[in-house]
Amino acid sequence: MIGLLQRVTRARVEVAGETLGAIGLGLLVLVAVQPEDTPVRAERLLERLLGYRVFPDDNGRMNRSLRDIGGGLLLVPQFTLAADTRKGTRAGFTTAAAPAQGERLFDHLVASACRAHPTVATGRFGADMQVSLVNDGPVTFWLEA
């Protein structure tokens, strides 16, 4: 699984003008599922997301995690992160999981996140979403599990 995490002061996701999820200070994570991914990998990605130290401590160093600050977690499915872009001018998507597998593992990630963290919001798998955010820093990391 791939998680593109962005430290944000606020973020939200909308579908057809309706806000599905919104957070204040926290992490917006775009999530892609690959064919070889499993529930175990989803759990590993979640642990990394909740524990990754991207928030500043009292000295301004990135030493605090999402758990430490009690911030929000906005998970948004985005299969295009798994695209093969090594050649040509059009992405290939054979490196992304099939939609049924992708949705199943994204839903597993969300359910696990809701059990593990108090503030979780999501986008909608397969929907045309509009995502807005204020990237704080900017701080953006690509995580794989």
C-alpha cells in the first residue's frame, strides 16, 4: 500500500458539492492499493501513519506524531498513486489493484483507523472527489507498507 501523507492545518473532501469528510490540524493521506497488498500491509501502513513524526515539538523539530498531537486523519482513496509512469506520456494502471480489491483494502484501512484513532474522516472509493487542503510546511511524505 502507498500512503502519500501531507501535514495539514485543515483539509476536506467533497463529492457533488457535499462534504464527506473534513479535519483541522492533522494528516491528509492519499491511499493507493497495489495487487500484492493484504490486510497485514494495511495495518502496517496505519501504524506508520499514526506514529510517523511529522509535527513539530517545542523546538520546531519534527518529533511528534499524529497520536502525540491528537490530530485528525483524512483518508482518501487514490489509485493513480500506483500508476506506472516510467515510460511514455500516459500512465498505465496495471500496477494498481483491481477495484474490488482496492475498495476492500481501503475499507479495511478505514475500519482499523476508526478503531485506533479518535478523529478519522474519509473520501469515497470510486467517486469523483474534490480535495482541498492547506499543506503545513509544506510537509509531504511517500510511505509504503
